[in-house]
Amino acid sequence: MIPAQFDYQAPATIDEALTLLAANPEHAKILAGGHSLIPAMKLRLAQPAMLVDIGRIKDLSYIREEADAILIGAMTTHYQIESSTLLQKICPLLPECAAQIGDVQVRNKGTIGGSIAHADPAGDWPAAVIALSAEMIAVGKNGERAIKANDFFIALLTTALDSGELLREVRIPKPAGRFGHAYQKVRHPASGFAVVGVAVALQMGSGGVCQSSAVGITGVASKAYRAGGVEQALQDQPLNDQTIAAAAEHATNDVDANSDLYASEEYRRHLARVYTRRAIQAALTRAS
Ligand SMILES: Cc1cc2nc3c(=O)[nH]c(=O)nc-3n(C[C@H](O)[C@H](O)[C@H](O)COP(=O)(O)OP(=O)(O)OC[C@H]3O[C@@H](n4cnc5c(N)ncnc54)[C@H](O)[C@@H]3O)c2cc1C
């Protein structure tokens, strides 16, 4: 399990990193926490000729609050998010999701940016950023652009990032009003990855009526997706056991569900419905 030979660069600034990527568009890969890339290189599923290690770029690791947004630098680790008292207060879905990733070692080293850029179909962050209607801020030699979470995940391990672009920041609209969030997951017993993971963000109106909702589901298909059928079924409904259960039935509408040694397609669809129901119920309980 030895990777193919590669060159290693550790730029100190984003500009230096972009210059290295631009000079080696087909052969360079960004190294963040290395928890997905290094195993892939050891298995020779990835053979980049150059690694651009962004771990020494200080401007990429932060959690900040603005008037109407939460900004998280791409190199912020899962553990930093899990343990952020600010996030626990203003957007508890983020620490809740982070706490369910892998184990302590993975959370200490793995980054939100690496996880989102990797787009593992069983990764946890894609479901959470979809439910939070986040934007990914990508930077390249031609400047910056914002990509909506729902447009970011294109296919298995494929995102809207261009080669030569770096994911710099995750920007999340700050939850306001009467909201409730939850992330519920069936962990694979070996890795901890999501067999099914469901993130729910509810915005409640008066009288227990759902004003709007966003539901992100991971683990089921080749990429995380927004469960529009569930959201439509919840819209303007009084939320109770019956309306929630009926909405959750739409969790895998129009989705090609995966089947593997651990979970058949039918079982995954079943889990998606059950965990969507549970996540909506948990989010409703927390809506204050
Ligand atoms: C044992 C184990 C258990 C795990 N369990 C889980 C789990 O339960 N849930 C879960 O979600 N994940 C899990 N993971 C994955 C973990 O969360 C990784 O941290 C994550 O997938 C990748 O993040 P990283 O920082 O390590 O990125 P890396 O491995 O360094 O990079 C991953 C990919 O993203 C690219 N990349 C990295 N950063 C950027 C950037 N800023 N801009 C553009 N491209 C970038 C790299 O070039 C590479 O292609 C597990 C990993 C291991 C080893």
C-alpha cells in the first residue's frame, strides 16, 4: 500500500496555492486533512504527480459570524466545528453533524472543505450543507464565485469545482425566527460513514405550521440530494405524526438508490424514509 511517487508543495498563501494548481492543472491535487486522498493514493485510485498541501495557509481555518451569515474556512476541522460554542448556539446542526463523523482521529484531522470537495456519496457534510442552503465559495486564478450547495454535488466524487479552483469557504445563511434542525444517521459499523444520513432544517410559522423546510439526504444515491418531495409535502402543513410520516414517504422520490453488501436498494429506501421521519420529528421538537 505505497502511493505512486509525487512531488510535494506546501504554499503559505492562497495565491501561491492557486499558482501551483494553475501551473499543473492535470497533475496537481490539493491535500487538506488527507483522510480521503491519502487512502485513495495508497490504493492507487488517485495518482497525482503533485500534492499542494494547504494545511499551512492560516487564512483557511476559521468560524465567523456575520449579521446574516456564518462563514467557515475550508480547512476548519470536523472537531473545531463539533466543539464550537458559537455554532452550538447559532446553528446547532453543524456541530451535531460534525460529531457523527468517523472517530476522534478522523474528526481531528479531516476538514469540512476536504469532505465537501471530495463529495463521497456517504459523506455527512453534503447532506448538512444542502439542508442549510449553504454556498460554497470557490476561488481560482480568475477570481471567486459562489456555488449553491444544491448545485455543487454533480455525481459520485464529482463537484462543480473546476480544476485549478480551491474551495475557500462555506457560507451559511444564519438561521433566524422559529427554526429547528436535526441530523439523523445510520452509521456503517466499520467506517462510520452514512449508510443513510438525513439533515433537516425547518422554519416554523404560527400555529405549528411548517413555513418552509429543507431536507438533505446522503448515503442513498451516488450523490447527496435535496428531497424536494418531502419539502413540498411539509409546506404549509400543521406538523404532527401523520403529516410528518406522510411527507417522509417521499424521501427517495426520483432517486436511483445504491445497493451494496451492507444495504440493499430496498433497505436503503426504507432507512431513508424512517430517518427522514425521525429527523423531522427531532427538528420539530427543537423548533423554538
Ligand atoms: C476511518 C475513516 C472514517 C471516516 N468516517 C467518515 C464519516 O463517518 N463521515 C464522513 O463524512 N467522512 C468520514 N471520513 C472522511 C473524512 O471526513 C475526511 O476528512 C474527508 O472525507 C476528507 O477531508 P480531508 O480534509 O481529509 O480531505 P483530503 O483527503 O485531504 O482531500 C479530499 C479531496 O478533496 C480535495 N480537496 C481538499 N480540500 C480542498 C479544497 N479546500 N478545495 C478543493 N479541493 C479540496 C482533495 O484534492 C481531494 O481530492 C472518514 C475517513 C476515514 C479515514
